[in-house]
Amino acid sequence: MATTTSITTTYAGEAAASYISAALLSGNTIANGGISVKPNIKYSEVIRTFATDGIVKDATCDFSDTSTITTAERSLTPESFQVNLELCKASFRNDWDAISMGYSAFDVAPKSFTDYLIGYAAAKVAAKIEANIWHGTNATTGEFDGLVPLMTADGTVIDEAGILAMDSTTVIAEMGSVVDEIPAALYGDPLLKLYISQSVARDYVRALGGFVATVGAAGVDNKGSQWYDNGSLSFEGIPIFVAPGLNTKYMVAAKSDNLWFGTGLMSDLTSSAQVLDMSGVDGSQNIRVILRFTAVVNYGIGADCVLYTPV
């Protein structure tokens, strides 16, 4: 007789926040510091920004305002989302057995079959959040407006028209065009990053491997295509952040503290995780996985962002 997997308890409660955190924070952009995370937002958080003109003036004996301060504000109002999955225990039993018995490459095995199923759902959520951060569209179910749509609609963001035909022979020039548009006040800032899609990263790595005339046939350190070992990248001294959520050929230059991800993930009112075993309800082998969370993105100062859009 085949072994029947039975979950005798309904998973929910105190540990929910850790699973929601894993789901939301394990995407590359958030996990690797590409965006500032603002948690515990109950409903909405207003963040004020300000700019000044020249603040140094000739001295006088009197107090006299030396600058005009322009204030503005940006808000983070997380939207509510849910995941409802119905999974058959039999379909995942073999994978779970392999992991629990050590027959897999997992570094840390989930402690229970329930943890495994929650982890499976959380991984799917993380991938979706990564995509939403950059190109999400609020009108699409399960999405919030991403940074690219927000920047596209903002006249203060510095726009750089790109080329759809970018490849290893043109990528260095195109990346240079983005750097050329970075405001002087930001250039050299330690938080400044050049965010690039995976397609741009591949073209750049190939170019530095000696596949374009400007680099030389032998490539970086005369290693040809073997020069890159999946380490960090930079361009003209600016750290490169490879963002899987960015669409093909897209690039963004910005400070990581100017890009925000807001969520209520630490609040039990805005996040939850549950696993319901349906065998005691309808006699099936199904398990229902339920996740609820909130998420949103925004940025502070549009004039401090450069958006490269392939056209």
C-alpha cells in the first residue's frame, strides 16, 4: 500500500511573517540591496523630499535666507495581494522525500512537508515580486505599478532612448550613453548603481571577453571568454546591478536609497500564511496554500533617475 502523507495540523500564525518575508525579500533586487525596503506600513507612508538652489551667498551682518527650498512628497501605499494554490500531496511527495533524506542539492532542507509546500509557493511569489518591482502594471491583476512605468510617466525622470538591436558590439556605447546622463551631483556617489537587464549583462560580459574591437581580441586580462566567473561587474567605476526583473535591453541609473519597496510584511494584519489539508474535509489528497501580503514600489526624486528605454 502506498504511503499517505498526512498533515494533522493547520499551519498558520506566528511564523507567517517569516514565510511572507522570505517570499517578498528573496527576489534579487530586494535581497541584494538594489532597493530600500520600508516595512510595517499599515496603510500609507508619505515620504517628503526637498531640494534647494544655491545655498551659499555672500556674507552680511544680518540673517537672510540664502536658499529657496522646494518641498515635495511621494507616498507608499501598499496594495493587498493573495496566493491561493491547491496542490496534490502525491505530486510533491517524491521531491520532499529526496530533500528530507539528503538526496538533493538543497543546503537547508525544510523541516516538514508543510514547510516545503510553503517554500514552493514563496519562491513563486518572489519571482513575481521581482518582475513587478520593475515592470508591474497596476491595471493587471496581481501587479502593482513598477518603477519603469512610474518613471516613464514622470516628466522629471531623465529619459534616454535606446536601441532594440543592442548586442555585444554596441552595448558599451549604450551603457556609456546612460552614464553620460547621470547628474553631476550623483556621479561618484557610493549608492549610485547602474541597473541592467540580464540581456544587457550578457552582452557586456561577451564584449569584455574580446568580442568587440574596442576591447581587444584577448579580452579582459587576456582571458578571452573565460574572464568572467559570475562575480561583480562595474562600468566606468559605477557598480552594476543585474536585475532579473528588468525587461530585455532596459537600464536604469539611480541611487539605491532613492528607490523604495513598501510592505506591511511585519504586521500580522497585512500578512499571513496558511496550509490547509483537505483530506479531513473532502477525503482528497489536496492541500491548499494561502498567502496574503501587501507590496508597492516608488522612488523619491525623479530627476535623480535615468531611464534607458529600447525603442
